Amino acid sequence: MRKYFLFCLLDLVFVIFCFSNLNAQSYDPDTLALTPPMGWNSWNTFKCDINENLIKEIADAMVSSGMKDAGYEYVIIDDCWQVSRDSAGNIQADPEKFPSGIKALADYIHSKGLKFGIYSDAGLKTCQGRPGSRGYEFQDARQYAKWGVDYLKYDWCYHGTQDAKASYALMGMALRATGRPIVYSICEWGTNKPWLWGKEVGGNLWRTTEDILNCWDCRASWGGMGFVHILDAQDSLAKYAGPGHWNDPDMLEVGNSGLTLSESRAHFSLWCVLAAPLIAGNDIRKMTPEIRDILTNKEVIAVDQDSLGKQGRKVKDLGDLEVWSKELRDGSRAVVLFNRSKKSAKIGISWEEIGMNKAALMKVRDLWKKKDLGVFKNGYSATVPPHDVIMIKVTQK
Ligand code: GLA
């Protein structure tokens, strides 16, 4: 009897020990990313063609271009930085592309006042066939923390029969157990509705859709698509976004070859109204002044970063002509008049349609022209060029 009692007691101590370890949280993931994360990621432009010099030059350009001043913070290396594991299971960076090691790169990025992000995959391999984190979740998370990683993008290739929520919960737990605040970006393309469980597993943002492509409205057979198709999948998800946890319609294609200047402007405006993470995906070392002006327009970025954290909604849909509106902390609205057609068109909106008093007098400011347009009663309308937007802020007089 005494022996049995002793066993039970030991069991109890063991269970308490495991439980307290699993819940070892030295930070609350909900306190990270209180506004949508902003940064740069290597994938859209460079795919696997990355190395430490490129990433350092990007960090330099982030500062010299004014992007850092405008709020961009994370420099994120996507797939292909890793090649193998050593005999102890430690993940190894490509020694030819990253000869100084990941810690040295993280230190460089930190020395510029920026933060450092990295990429892995919940399955056996990454999408490009590099080692994934399955079975190494805690070991990898500890390694990231030692290197000084501030952001993890966690992909979903080669997942076999894994359960998505359980797999993402495991890495969420591993990240928290490190004690280092690491923004957790869930990238499972919306397949398992991560908006329903992403917050619960410690996710700060979750991809809602397949990969964005460098085009207006193309589609790839594997599911990748241009930004207008991605936009079409976002409206119904608005209620799941808020401070600390965001819908992620994918990284920006602003400034890439498949979009005209006006299409880049439209893409950026709409991502801001969606309260989307703003992760640039162009070569910011070589961007034109016009593209830089889009990516660093502080008034437009302020819409994305508004502390109320409300994702905007489509309030009017006339086929190719749409109006999107986002409520802001000060009670005003950011409104995007979006012309998807190939001809200029007049688009109008009433104050009532954006949830404001029908007959109120409203101040209207054009956020791209950075110009006050005057005071308007009942509503506002304007002619919008093809594949372009007019973006205004509407404030009670
Ligand atoms: C997936 C992701 C992309 C990118 C690639 C890298 O397709 O959705 O964003 O990370 O993998 O292989």
C-alpha cells in the first residue's frame, strides 16, 4: 500500500512538472504585433537566390530608403537558407551562402535598429525541399532564440497526415518556451481555416490564401494568384483580425515587374485598408522613387497601422467598381474607391454607406495627393483612372 502511494505521488509530481514546463510562458503572444507587422521578405523577388550580402544590403536599403522611418521593421529570410542538420540535429545554414552564420546576420540587422525574421516548415521538408522542423520544434525554436530571431514564418509543405492546428500549436509552444518574443506567422495558405484557431495557438498572423503572384489577376494551376483574386477572398474574414492577430493576404508585390505603377498603388492601398501585414517583396535596393513613395506614404501606412486594429470591409460592389472602408480609432474612415476596369470611371459613396451620419458635413483628404479636398455633405464621388484607386480619409467636421 505504502509503495503504491509512493508511485502515485511520483506520478503526480511528474505530471505537475510536465504541465508547468509546457505552460512556461515568459511572454504573452497577444502582446506582440499589436499593429500589423511591417518588414521585407526575400521570397517574392529572390526565391532561393539569397545570401548574407544581399540580406545585409537590404537592411542598409531599409534604412537609407526611408522605409525604416516609415515603420518597416522586420528583415525576413524565406526558404533556402538551410541545408541540413548536424549529427545532434541542429539546423545548419548553407555555408556557402551564409558563411558568417545566421547569428552574425541577425546581429548586423539588429545593429541597424531592425529586427530579424526566419522561415521554416511544420512538415518534414520546406516547400523547396530543405529540412523542415517536424520532430525538431523545440530544438529549432531554441536555436532561433539563440541567434536572435524576432519573427518566424512557418510553412506547411510536406506535412503528410499532420493535423494543422496541432502542428502549429507545437511550434507556438516551442517559441513561447524560449522566452524570447518571436512574432509567429502561420503560413498554411488558409487550407484549414487558421483564422478560427490561429490566435489560440499563439499565431500573430496567418495566411488566408495561396501565394500571391507578380501580376494583377493571373492564376497558377497550383493555386497562386494575382492580388485582385486574393483581395476577393478577404472580406468575409474581417471579424477575425485585431491587435495581436491578423489575417495575412500575403506579402506585397508592390514595385515588382508584373504590376504597373497604378496597380502597385491600388494593391498597397487595399492592403492598408485590410489591416494586412505590410511585408515588402521587391528589391528595395533598386526601387524607383515612385515605388518608394508608395511604400513609404505615412498617411496611407497610418491607415494600416491604426491602433483600433479593425480590418476594412467592402461596402459597395458594382462589379468592376468597388468601395472599401476602414473604421479608424478617431472615428474617421479611410475609404478606397477602386476601379478594376480598363476605363476611367466615376465612383461615389454616401456617408451612410460608410457608417456615418447621412447628412453630416465631412472633411475629405486625399491620402495619395496629401491634400485636403474640402468639406462635403452626403457623400463623395470622383473619377478613378483604370486599375487604380483614389484613397481618402473622411473625418467629421
Ligand atoms: C510557400 C509559401 C511562400 C514561400 C514558399 C517558399 O509557397 O506560401 O510564401 O514561403 O513556400 O518555398
